[in-house]
Amino acid sequence: MPRISSFFSASLDGFFADEKDDVSWTHDSSGDPEWSAFVSGNASGDGQLLMGRKTYEMMRSYWPTPAAKAAMPVVAEGMNRMPKHVASRTLTEATWNNTHLISGDLLAAVRRLKAAPGPDIATLGSGSIVSQLAQAGLVDEFQVVTIPILLGNGRHMFGDIPAPLRLRTVRSRAFTNGHVVTWYAPA
Amino acid sequence: MPRISSFFSASLDGFFADEKDDVSWTHDSSGDPEWSAFVSGNASGDGQLLMGRKTYEMMRSYWPTPAAKAAMPVVAEGMNRMPKHVASRTLTEATWNNTHLISGDLLAAVRRLKAAPGPDIATLGSGSIVSQLAQAGLVDEFQVVTIPILLGNGRHMFGDIPAPLRLRTVRSRAFTNGHVVTWYAPA
């Protein structure tokens, strides 16, 4: 049965987007080959993606483009090919290749996905979705990329969590480009 | 000449205190001996402390007490002995042992401290103070302890920074108790 992993990037002071919803500061411009291999390895697996509408629209506007295919061919191929699930009460159709729309009860839909045979599921960003899944105990792993920048203000991933949630640190790895990746599991 | 290091603990989602100013979730209750040795090593050195009024009042109400001396004798001895500087426009005296009050221009006072011979200076918490010092290029190192908990909401360290500030990751270390310590320097 599929496990759910939540992937997100955040500034050192805990924001996943700045006050203007900009996430360009999360991108690696160093050309660190170790980091590139890590990102490609994450995206080239045989998985499924789960995301909210905002993340979906941001991804859909980028990954199918020639620019994305030129810049990160392995990641773009994986993103476009993998089964994708977008949770939204406002979308009426999902046109990106191999995307399924979840318009009803999120937790029920995700419990069905986890109960059926299939590859592991990754959530990308999508704070509101991940907050609901984490509180319901449906997230098996969190993978946090900490970017060495202080933003001061911006948007939080977990503002919708109704009560603090303790996690267990699994491991941590610092890359040459300064990104620190830490894996957490439910406590 | 003294270097300035900024030490702070934060939740995985970037808060140094919860919405009620509670920081009890930052305390280690696991008895991890490696972590205890690390904290004692940090506090037992021959340094100076710099903090804002809130951090000062919280520290002063704890470290001189018999409870603190019983729970963490090495840290308590160091905290009470070391030279301390508290920046405040409202305090008229600082009664904790070996404390100096900075009531005028913070940056000028800190530049004087850095220009004089003396042991290295550590700031503890004190987001407003550290934001001002970081923006002025006066912080030589940041040491961030990430606690594996999602709070959802709370107080930020760097809300007073006027513009994003890039840092350089120096190293990262995960402890058995789940705390991850990452060191940063100016970019």
C-alpha cells in the first residue's frame, strides 16, 4: 500500500513563500551536482503526486514547457508522466497529463488512495492539504529542505493545524549548495 | 576582538515561541547525554551574553534559582557567572549578577563591544535585537536548533528584518533526541 511523503522547502525562518507568493529563492543556482542528483532521484521514481490547487497550477504552468524540459529534463519528464492528484473545490477539470481531480472529501479520498495498491505518494508544498493529512495521521514522512535565507515574513505551511504536532527526526543531510534536508516521521 | 554568535531554537515550521510566548516545547526531556554535553559545552565557555529585555527577564527569573542549579548545574553556573548585556529602553537597572544595561544606541554599543578585547559574544533568542544586528552585518554566526514539532502559528525571530538576508550553511548535526543544529555564517 502506498506511503505518503510530504516534501517542502522553507526559509531558515520557516516560510515556504515570501509575502508576494514568490518561491524563486528556493531554487538552486549553484549547479551543485550532488544536489541535482538528489532532486532528480526524488522525481524520477515510480510515484504519485498529491497537491492542492495553487501548487498544481504553479507546477502545470511550468513542467510541460520547453523551458522546463531544457533546464531539468529528468525532473520534467517525471513530473509530466507520474499520476497526479489535485484536491480542489473550485477546479472543474484537470488538464495536465495523467491528473485526477479530488473535489469531494479530501481525507476519505486519500484513505482510499492509501488502501489501494499503487506507488508511494508525494505531496509537494500544499500546506493546507498537508496540515489536514498530518493531523489525521495520514502522512508517513516529511522531507524538509531548509534554504539558508532569512525572509522575515511570508507564508507558513501549517497554519491550518489545530494543535501542535510532535514529529520524530529520522536523519539530516547538508548539501554543498547550503540546502539542509531533514527527514521526519510521526512521533 | 569578540565574534558574535546568535543562538536560537525554533519549531520545524519556524517559530521560536508559540502564540502564548511558551517555549517549554524547546526543552529536551529525553535525557540524551550527547545533547546535554553539547548544551553544557556551549554554556560553560568563557563568553559574554547579549539579549533583549524579554529574554533577559525570562533568563533572570530562572537561572539563579535553586531549581535551575539542581536541574542543569553547569549551565546555571555559567549563565550566572558570565558577563551579560541587556538592551532595553525601559529597564532602569539590571540586577542579575554581572549584567550591563544598554539603554542607548544598540548598534553603536555593539560595535564598541566588538572593537574591544574580550571573549566572544552570544545572543540568546532576542529576535528584534538579532534582526537589527544581522542586517547591520554584526552577526558572525547563527546557530539554529530545530525542534521536531509543527506549531502552526507563533512568534518569528526575524520579523524586523527589512529585506531578505542570504546566509551560508556551515554545517549541520542531528542529535539522538531529534534536535537538529545548523550553523550559518554571513553569505
